[in-house]
Amino acid sequence: MQRPNRITLIALSCSTLLLFAGLVSLGFTYMFYPTLVPSYGRTERFNLTEYNNYRIEFPYYANSRLHITIKANNTLSIFLNETFVHHGSFYRLTVEPKEYILITLNSSFSVSGKFLAWQEPPGWMQVGTFLLLFTGLITTVLSLASWYWSQKKYGEPHKPLHRTTVRTSNKKS
């Protein structure tokens, strides 16, 4: 089999880099980006104590759809934009894009817990990731197929894998 020519190597290298960029983009979009919640990150711990008068506020602004889970070790009152919504130790809510929300936690005794937050990747990021991945995959397959077919068409002639010997008999009669 012949070595690929320079143009084939360049095309194969570029398409492989494109495929790799698509895979990195896929990892960023679905594994890393959801944890990039503005101002807080993925988790935020809280403590309601005598020091803060058993009350704490968390403002959230969502660039994309934001999912928030509140977990506490004891019951507390949860207010959204100064409106009572829940009394308990576990609560989930979704903040729509471009929406501002003020979460207020209130209790009459010490409570500790945490917020778990993740945001959905925007549509343009998802589309861009899949286009990059798909383009890299298609160009890699086409580059490999082009090289394979050029080898088949212009490559070396078929050689047997082993030598064959033909014996003739010259018997005297």
C-alpha cells in the first residue's frame, strides 16, 4: 500500500482536528457549561443562624433556563420574590431565561443546606456543537474513503501473500 500524498494527509489532519474540536465542544456544552451558573457556580451552601437572624437571600438571574434545587437539614420557609411558596427541607424550581428571581430562606432556628443549580445550554450552542461534530465526522470519513479508493485504483498491483512453486516432473521412461 502506498503512503498517502501530502494533500490527503492535510485533509485527513484537518478533518480529524475538526472531529476532535466537535468532541471537546460536546463535552463543554453538556458537562461543563451547565455548572457555570452566574455568581454562584454549581453549588452554594447556606447557614441560617442567629448571626443572620435566621434569614438569607439569594438573587438569581438566568441567561438560559436555570434549574435550582434547595436541600436543607431541617424545615425552612422559602419565598420567591417575597411570595411564600414552600415550607419544608427540599424544593425544586425552574427560572426561565432573562428572568430575575430573589429566593429568600427563613426559619426560626438554625438550618444549614445548599443550593444545587444547573443551566441548560442555549439552543445556538447545541446546534453549533452538533454541526461541528457532524462536519468533523463526515469529513474524516470522506478523507479516509478517498484515500482508500485511491489506493485501490492507483495502488500497487496485487501480490500474493506467499510464494507458490510449480513442480514439473521429468521422469525418465
